[in-house]
Amino acid sequence: MLGFIVRRLAALVVLLLVVSFVTFALFQVGPADPAAAACGQECTPERIAEARVALGMDKPFFVQYFTYLSGFFADRLIGAPGAEQLCSWPCLGKSFQTNENVADVIARALPYTVSLAVGAVVLWTIAGVGLGLFAALRKGKAADKIIVGIASVGVSLPIPVTGLMLLLIFVSTLHWLPFTSNQIYTPFGPAGPAAWFTNYLLPWIALAVLFSAQYIRITRNNMIETFGEDFMRTARAKGLGRRQITFTHGVRAGITPIITMLGLDIGALLGGAVLTEQIFSVPGLGFTAVRAATSGDLPVTMAITMLAAFFIITANVIVDLVYAAVDPRVRVN
């Protein structure tokens, strides 16, 4: 097991290095000129040349990359010679718009995205897996058909439709819930857990409607297939109880595709739920990324892109480790 974990963690480090290099290269040699973006709207060729020197773009590409990479491990100086500024660790550059450390921008936005992700994942996992398993146990009956019908409707509703409908009903019409406040980002703040819960309830529901519909369909189909396997018939022939057959044998064997989906969905959601954050005005990573992209703030855009890739790659590694815990055959392979 230890060797399995070491191999996966080594692969994680290699993939993160590759992603950082590709992301840096795309933003440095792409069609957008970082020096022109840093200079602003009213730029002369002389000022653009000065910006290139301040950004270190007058140096060879690999020197720029390793200088940027060094900011992940220690403080570094950025800016034109003689006018350098200290960029504290972790240094991901300075924002072109506010001149603050990009790491501070991300640290301010990340708690909102984490709050959004935590509640949504809990809701769609419980609803999706629970209803999918219930539908599989009631295959062909009225409950199964109703759940499948609800899932078909839910998977067809995009986030903008669900989110705006929830705002119209529960905020504008019934006044049961407040508009999202950008001051509430953790359940432990001065507003308290109740305000945190009501603040994020609608975005959680909007995400859960879409994702739980997919989980219902996958769980139901996979569990029906698992219930037809030979080892399940053997368990029934031994006289084991239905609860033990379902949860000890069936769920453990059929849950692996759900683990894959859940890991990747969590990674993508932590990278920024762009549409959800825009609709509900949650100033998380997705909201910040859109604002940075539209304003040409390349350091912030690049940092959030790399962070999203980090979450997705890390989620893949965690999925592999969970697989090894659930299914010993993975460790053997």
C-alpha cells in the first residue's frame, strides 16, 4: 500500500510541474501580450518596453519560468531593476489591476468557493446516491419510474435556469431567503453558521439539482448491473439478509464509478463554479477568474487556471487512493 501511495504522489508532482509549464507557456507566448496588459490602456511603445523589463520578459523563456516557479517555494523580488518589490511566499506575481499579491487575491476568494462546494457536494451525494440506490432496489416499480423521470428533468436544467428560478421564487417573491452576501464566507465568522447556511442554500440547491440527477442515473444503472452479478446471487443463496447483501456486498462493488465522478466533480467545483458564482454573486474563484479575464489581469487568470488544474489532478490521486481502500484488486494491479 505504501508503494502505491508513493507512486501516486510522485505522479502528482510530475503532473503539476507539467501543468505549470504548459500554463506558463500559454500565457507567455500566447496572442495576449502581458506587458501591454500590465501597462494599461494608454501605452506607448516605450512604456510597453519598460513593462517587459519589469515583468522579466526581456530574459530567456526558461529563466522566466524557473523564476516564476521559485515563487512557489520562497519570497522573490519582482519589478524593474532598482524598483523591485518584495513578493511574499507563495509568490504568484502581482495583480495588474490592484498591484497586490496574487496569492492574497486567491486566499480571499477561495473560502467562498469552498463554502459553495462543501454544501453542494453533501446535498447532491446524499440525494443522488440515495435516490439512485432506492430506484435500483425498486426497479420497474412506480417509485423507480418517478425517480428516473425527476432525474431526466434535473439533468436537462442548466445552472442559469435553476439559479434564476430559485432567486425569483425564494428571494424576490416569497422573501424567505436573503440575497447572497459577499461578507459571509465561513460558518465560523461573526454572522454565525445559520447566516452562512441561509446565504449559500440556494446555490447549493442549484448545483445539487444538476449533479444529483447525473448521480441518480449512474448509481441506479450501476447498482442494477451489480445486483445481477454472480457473487450477489451467491450471497443470496447463502441466506444473507437483504441489508447485508445490499450494503456490504452490492454497494461496495458498485460504488467505484461514483467515486470517480465525485472526485472529478469536487476538483472541478473547487477550481471555480463560474456560472453559479456569477448568478448568485459569490466572489469565489470562478467570479474572480471572469473578472480577471475581462480586465486582462493575466497573473490572476494564470494562477487560478493552475489552481484549478491542481484541484483536478489532486482529486484524481485521491480517487486512486480511495479505490485502493475500497477494492484491493487496484493495489495488486
